[in-house]
Amino acid sequence: MNADPGLTLLLIVLQNAVLLVLTVGVFWAGVLVMRGFGKRKSFSLSPLGVRRPANGFRSGAVLGLAVGVGALAASFPLNALSAYVLETLGYRADRGAQQPLMRGVEALVSQDPVFAVPAVFLVVVVVGPAVEELVFRGAIFGGLYNLGRLATGRAGGEKRFTKMAAFVLSAALSSALFASLHLEPAIFPAIFVLAASLCWLLRRTGSLLPPFIAHATFNSFATTLLVLGGLGVLPSQA
């Protein structure tokens, strides 16, 4: 039995809302705890990357766009290689876990394109990347990076090396988690590379804006194909 396409989109919005509330709530709870110990901590979300890029909005946006296009270009050979390896090892390389969502998007676009096209782009290209960047790059990667800096700093060593070690470890762990949650082995390498690039962007600019733009750029390609498939312009992508 196929799920209602509109309900599928609504569930995605609710999922993102829950993630947003939990992330901000945990962060603010931490601020309250620190204040209880006499620390002067602000409720500002700037430690999570909600701030102006260090190199300015325009430069940050251009860098984010370039990284998004680069990650998208890299995904084609990575996906092909991953599928080949999986099939050689006797595993399925299709995107079964995402088929219900893809079919739902195409069905919704087919039924009511005037509403569905802007709604799909808003949810998949804007809302989803914005929330995921706050959660996975701002909170998870940022938290792991700070813990890594603390641990490697206490272990001693040259400052530049400890920063690099903390970045590599935190980027690898958070990117592996992000890619795993997509539940598709065939696209794991491409999503991992995307996520690691987004971690680098955050460290480079100090802001979530460039990673968001890169993520939105990456998502926009597949979303456009699904929308065109739902409109009948292209063959179904699901």
C-alpha cells in the first residue's frame, strides 16, 4: 500500500521540526547548565555556526556553490563505482530505501503540480539542508571537533597538528553517521564526500551558510529530476 504523497512530505517537515527543536533545546540546556556553574554563556546560536561567514556573505555563497557543484560532479563516478563494487560482491545496488519517497514526490507533482513543485523544492532543497546543517555540521561535527581539540590538546603535541587531527576525526565520524542515515550503501561514498566537504566549509568560513548552499545545490539536482519525472518531461526516476 503506497503512502499518501502529501502525508510523506508533511512527515519530512515534522521530522525536520523535531530535529531542529531537539538540537536547539539541547544547546540551550547546556547553556543553562554552564550558567549554573557561573559561566557567562550566551543563548546565541553562533557557536553552532549561525553567523556571518568570515569571508563575507558573497564569498561564502560562491564558495558554497562551488563546493556543491564539485560534490555533485564527484557523486556520479562515486555512485557508479560503488554500484559496481556492490554488484560484484553479490549485493543489490538499487536505491530501495528511498524508492517510497521518490515515488511519493513524483506522484504529488503529477497530481497537483502548482502546489507540489514549490513545496517539494522548499522542503527538500531549503528546509531539509538548513536543518541538517544545523544538526550534523553545527552540533554533531562542531561538538566532536571541540572534544577532539580538547583531547588532543591535553595529550600534547604541536597546535596545528592537534587541530588537523581533531578535524579529520570529527569530520570522518560525523560524515559516516550522516551517510549511514541515508540507508543506501550504493550512495554512501558520495554522501560521505559531500558531508566531509561541508565540514571543511564550516571550518573554513565559521558559518553554516556556505555548507547550506552547497547542500542545497547538491539536493537540487536530484529534486529537479524527480519533479521533471512527475511532470512527465523525463522518465520516472523512481
